[in-house]
Amino acid sequence: MPSTQSHTPTCSRHYETGPFDLIGDVHGCASELEALLERLGYWIETDGVEGWRSYTITHPQNRRVIFLGDLVDRGPRSPDVLRLVKSMVEGGSGLCVIGNHDFKLMRWLDGKSVKMSHGIEQTIAQIQLQPEGLGEEMRVFIQGLPTHMVLDGGALVVAHAGLREDLHNTCSDKEKSFALFGDTTGQRDEHGLPERRDWAAEYSGSAAVVYGHMAVAEARWVNNAICLDTGCVFGGELTALRWPERELVHVPAERTYFESPRGLR
């Protein structure tokens, strides 16, 4: 039986070996996630209607999913995505790193003040319609997610926004900031969003780094790093990478749920 992810956010997971299916930013797009998992060969059992659904998900060949964070916000069914991912992690068929949107939701669930922007308002409205106790359950779950993981004997690194080689296997404020938000300049672009450096263009590490965070029109390898956020919530695709095969699998978005200020690049 594959091991389950601990709620202690430990980055070093060299003992965790594939085969894996890595999935980019879901952002509440539960219908597309269900379709992608089926295309990847997972068996999905559900209970309840859309929006209030529970899941049992396994794979006949014991493949496992690695979710790259940003499970919530902007899309129509964030509670279903949270329940699906949590069930896979706890059932041994999934692993997950935290994304910046997940981190922001955790802060709100913890009673912290957060800015109502970039889709969190939709997630909060959806959670407030759920049975009592879901918010606390998901706060604890998100709190237990690591900021990055080093897997497969060190051959594979996953982090929501990517990670420079010198930050692999470290736990620091710099590592956490980079893994959640990317290599930011401290400036804002013309859309009022944080400017980010293209860290992958300078990457030269031997470990493959798989990440999301910055929506792109097409997933492609750059210096042994690949971004799997292909903008499903913006009307693009939800993308998975089979590991170690390095094959890409996609499903199209059912519709555009949220307009991207930057567009898909």
C-alpha cells in the first residue's frame, strides 16, 4: 500500500517513488479534474451531488497523483476539489503541495484578515454553504501540506511556483516564499500583479522541477523544469504530467470561469 502524506510538512520524500501523475492548478474546476483523473485511468466513486460530493479514488496499477497546489478560488466547486484531494492524500493515492491560494484560504479559515480578491470571495461563499465543520477540517488539512517535495530518490522536485536548485531540501522563509509565490522582484506589472523573474530560464539542476502558478498556453520543458498550469479556470486546459514517462495528458475547460488579467502566455 502506498504511504500516505503526513500532516507534518516535510520536504524530503526521496523514498516516495512513482509512477506519478502530476496535476497543475485546479482552482475549483472539479468537473475537469474528475474528467482528467478518468482519462489517466483512475477509478472514481462519488457520493452526493456536485458541490457537496465525497470521493473514493484509486488506480488499478497503484499510480498516484501529485497536486501542485492552488486547489481553490475562481472556479465553481472548490469544496469538492478540497474533499477530493484530501481523500486521495489520506487514502494513499495522492500527494499535494500547498499553493498561494490555498495558503490565503488557510489564513482566512484561521481568522486572519485577508484581501478579498483573486477569487477567494467565491471560495468563501461556497464554503459557507457547506455543512458545519468543513472549514476547520480543511484548515487543518492545508496546514499540513508541505511547501515543496523532493521525490523519487531526488530525481523529482515539486513546488507550486517552482524552486531554485539551492533551495531544494531546505526549509526557510526564502524557500517558502519562492515555492508559494515564485521569484518576485518586489515590483508590480501593468495589471497590478507581482512581477516575477523567469527562474526556469536559469535553472541547471539535474532534478526535474514540476510546478504551476503562472498560467501558460502550453506546458513545455525549459531546462528540466515544466509549468503545468495551463489555465483551466481561464478557459484553457487542465494538464497532467505522467512520471517517469514525461507524457502530457490534457482535458479542456468546460468554460471560462474567470478572466485572466494577463492572458495565457
